[in-house]
Amino acid sequence: MNELNNHYRMLLGLDEAWLVKSVDLSMESKRVIIALEHRGGRLTCPERGISCTRADLAPERTWRHLDTMQFETIHQARTPRCACEKCGIKTVDVPWAGKHSRFTLMFEALPFVVFRHAAA
């Protein structure tokens, strides 16, 4: 893994299950796309919280993240799906976003942080 990818993995607080596959900077569109990849291994069923094997990968999704300087920042990943013996095939939760959200947790929290700071 190159230094830039590892740097972004640490900044995003990702554990060893996830790696930053690439960081693509587009000066023309003022956008940074961070491609994330799950490394494999056992997964946790989002319904029951039990350990499962990986079934496959869901289609690629994107999540809007906080800006990197003045550049729009996007997370991009194919989320693993687990094969739960009780629930069947389920898409696992990702550490950076809530279920069904198109925004990262940090992006969603920003208005609350700004409001709290302004009120202080």
C-alpha cells in the first residue's frame, strides 16, 4: 500500500478490514474520489450480529464525505454481503456511514458541530 493510501486510511479511521485502494484527485472538477476495498475475512450479520462468511460484493456505491480543502470528497466502494445462516444474504454495515445513507457519518454530523460552535 502506498503512503498516500495508508495516510487516508488512517485519517478516515478505517480498521484493517478496509483499505484505501486509490485516491483520485481531479483538479478540473475539484473532486477527490477515495476508492475503498474490503480485504475479506469473516463478516458480521447486520441483523443478528453473528459472524458469517462473505457471499459476494454489492454493486458499487458512493458516499459524500467532508471536503478535502475546497475539493468535494467522495467515498466509493463495493460493500461486502454476508451469507447468514439465519437471515440469508445481507449487505454488511460500513464503518463510515449509516444504513442506506448516501453520506458519511462525519458529513452528516457537520451541521450539528457548526450549530453547536455558533451557539457557544
